[in-house]
Amino acid sequence: MKQIFLATILLSGLLSAPLPGFSQQTKKIIDHADVQRWKKIEQQRISNDGQWVSWAQLPVAEGDAALYLWNEAGKQTSVFPRASEARFSSDNKLLIFTIKPPLDSLKAQRRKKVKDEDLPKDTLGILTLSTGQLEKIPRLKTVLVPEKWSGWFAFQCEPMKPAPAKKDTAKTQPKPAPKTAKEKKEDKDNGYRLVVRNTVSGKQDTIAYVKEFTLAKNSPRLLLYSTGWGDTMTVKTNRSIQKNGVYLYDLERSAIQPLFRSKGKFQQLSLDEQGEQAAFLADLDTSKARIRPLQLCYRESGKDSAKIIARPESDFLQRSNGEANWVISENSRPVFSEDGSKLYFGIAPAPILNDTMLLKEEIVDVEVWNWTDNRLYTQQEVQLDNMKKRSYPIVWHSRKNRFVPLASPEMPELRFQEQRNAEMALAFTEEPYGTYVTIEGTPHKDLYAVDLKTGDKKLIVKDLRGNPRISPEAGYIIWWSDPDTALFAWNARRSEIVRLTDNRLAPFYDEENDVPDFPDAHGLAGWLGGDEAMIVYDKYDLWKMDPNGKRTPNASPKEEKRRPLTAT
């Protein structure tokens, strides 16, 4: 019996003893502190000459970012703490980025109830790539770097706060000098100084009291709104802008042209790609109307000034079915088509105003949700602010002076061809299928093609579960149907739907999908020119597909199926 008991003890000890080659250490459990240390890489940029690469290392949860810069020639990497949002100048001379204040310092001051205007501000970093010299400009508000042209960039800064005056202990205090004029401060109402710098010579021009500005994509032109010159600026400013208005600045000729000078406010400034045409919203009403009567202004190429092309009483804003009049939306920026023939902007129903004559105790503050609503109350609450700001696109054909409304509350979503030159757009609505978001987690759609000349809508497919997109030349609308696990295309010229994949040649869906739901597609790589064909992924290969449904075989041999991606 003793032998059996001893053998049992020995066996227990052997089982509990660590085996050779195995560690007794257990894996560390991840906690919140580990998540705080996680980083992600975003904002990747490469210079036009391919010699410089930058990227930002951002915290997943909370913390300070870091900007990394790699040089191909020296194979060296530089790090700039708390920096991000970097852009190379088109001539490969500068790297321009934003430096944030330390997050822990910012939080500490907020806990001390420091006012927002006294908190640390962003800093502009300007790095000369050839020498490594870094210039820092404090109190940055905005910086714009052109995409397609070089020679200039523009930034806006707040003025430095004056040092507090020392107390005078003298018994007799001198009388303050009488104020001759009301001081014009740099603030959000009057605007801030705008600096335009030449990257070659280093010279810069300062424009006073600018509230908004934008750059053309392909030409060195700048559109700005200034509230006019003031005599309280502490730096030398351009005296060409004296009055409140919108101005076009030709940087190559150093010429400033007034487009619209008047009392009022301007917003949502926009230029076409060449900087020849301009559009913006104007509020010229001097009354205290709660619904602001915005007007749309347009400057034609070659003209000296801008003109008003849309007013609150314009026909396209009226409704004949008894609905309230619509208004030009202040939340939508005008956008030009690439060829300049179309101008897109937004309209919206006139907002419902609260009764300001009611006392606080007379105001009914209640939110109502009904179980028959298409969306959950929590969804409605999150979407409320966006719904209030929602606008519906309308297009103005400049050569024909024709306004064509494109969307409505019943058909709110539109997708345009990238250049916006085409005469067709993609429209869809999820409104009839709102409950599917709650049940399935994915919305369903009714899909339409919209004629931009007339605004007419043609139904393509109903109750679609998928993500539709329009081809680059607007000749086709394609979508992946989740229930069919197949790719479909609609031919705009023939109004025909063609199924492009059946998953017999290869599975074009995610074979490793392991959730109780339809698998996603591997995706679309892109299109060939002229909408000739699509390039579609399967797990390993690329497939060339005719959007009309004619089969184009894969170029990679069958026996090489397990190789990485192979071009067709």
C-alpha cells in the first residue's frame, strides 16, 4: 500500500514538473495600457522625383503623432515628433507639415480651465529638403500646398498674443489717449492674415483679414474672401485689398482682381481646375432674417467680375405641390466639372425654426420614437446633425444657363463620374429598406441612373444588397451582389444588365469568410481606358473582364494557380 501511495506522489510530481524545453511563463494579458502604445501608419507621401518618402505614425487610441522622412540617396530616416499632415511641394524642394502641441501639456492646461484662445496652437513646419533646415511658424490655422504646380504655398496664422502690461506703481496715472477709431481685431469674425510665400525667392505677400481661401488645382491662382484692410495690423500687408469682398490672386503676375465687393458675407469659395472660373455663396441681406437668403455667384472665364446666377426666388427653388420653398445650402461647396461646363452645388428644404417667443417652461422638450420607424432611435440620434446639414445636388449647365435638380429626400444619394463631365450619374435610395440595417447590418438599395441634362431617373434594380459604382467614362454601372456572390454590370447605352461572374472559373468571393453572412468580393483593381474592360481580383490572380459579358480568360496557367498575383 505504501508503495502504491509513493508511486502516486512521484507521478503527480512528474506531471507537475516542467518538461525540458518548455517555459513556465504564461502569455501576458493585453490591457488598456498596451492599446495606448499601439501605432498605425497613415498619410504616406512620395515626392514627384521619387527621392523622398514621408509617413505619419499615429496612435491607435491616444497620444502624440510622429512624422518620418526617408531619403533614397542617403538611405536615412528622420523623425519629427508631434508632426503630421505632411505634403511635398510639387518642385521637390520643401516638405510642409503641421506640428501639434504636446497632448499631455494641452490636457493639463484644459484641466486648469485655460481659455481656448490661450491654449497652445499648432505650428507650421517648413523643411528645406536639400539642406535639412527647418523653419517653424507658430500659431498656425490653415496651410494649403498646391497639387499640380509649384512656386508658392499659402498659410494662415493667428497673431501673437501681446505680453501683459506691467503695472505702473506711480501715484499719478496718465490719462489714456482717446481712441480715434474702432480697433479691427484679427478674429473669426474679421479674419486672419494670409501669407503667400514664393518657394524659390522666399519672398512673401501678406493679405489682411482673410476669412476663407482656396487654390486652383492646375494653375497658380488663389481665390480669397477678405473683410478689407485695417490700420491695426502689426505687419506690412498688401494695400490692393481695401474693401470687403472676394478677390482672385494671379500669383504668376502678382495681380489681384476684385470679383465681388460689397457689404455682406461670403463663403464656400471654389475655383475650376485652371483657376479661370470661380463660384461662391453670398449673403448680402442686411436684415436679421433667421433663414439667410444665400445667393450663388459665378465668375466666367475672362470676365472682370462675378455675377449672381441663383437667388432665393429662383424657379428651381420653388415647389408647386404645396411644400415649403427650398434654399441654397450653406453646407455644400460648389464644384466645377473638369471641362468647366457644369457647376454642381447644393440645395435643401428651408429649415424649421423654433418659436423664439415661447418661455423656457413653455417649450416642449421631448423625443419620440416609434417601433415602425425604419431606423433605431440611437441611429436617428447619431444621424440627426448630418440630416440637418444634408444638401441635395443640383447642376448648372453654364453654356445653356440651365439648372437641373438631381436629388431629393426620396432619392438622396448620388455618385458622379470622377471628372463630373459625363451626362449620367448614379443615384440610389436606402429609405425603403432602413430596417435591414438593424436586422442584417447592411442596407439594401434601389438603384437608378440619372440623366444630368433633364434630371430624369431610370430604375436599374430594386432591393440590391451591394455597393454600386459608376465606370470612369460613365458607360456602365457595376455592383457586387452579396446574395448572388457575383459581379453585375448595367450598360447605359443598351439599358441591359449582364452577370459577369459565376465563380466556376475562379471564386471571386472571399473563400475564407467565416462569419454567418454573405462573403465579400475580392474587389476591383480598376478599369482600362475608355471603359474597355475591368481588372478584377480573385484570391491569387487578376482577371480582365469585358463589362458587356464577353468572357476574357485569365493569362496565368491553371497549374500556376497557387502563385501570387499575376497580371493578365
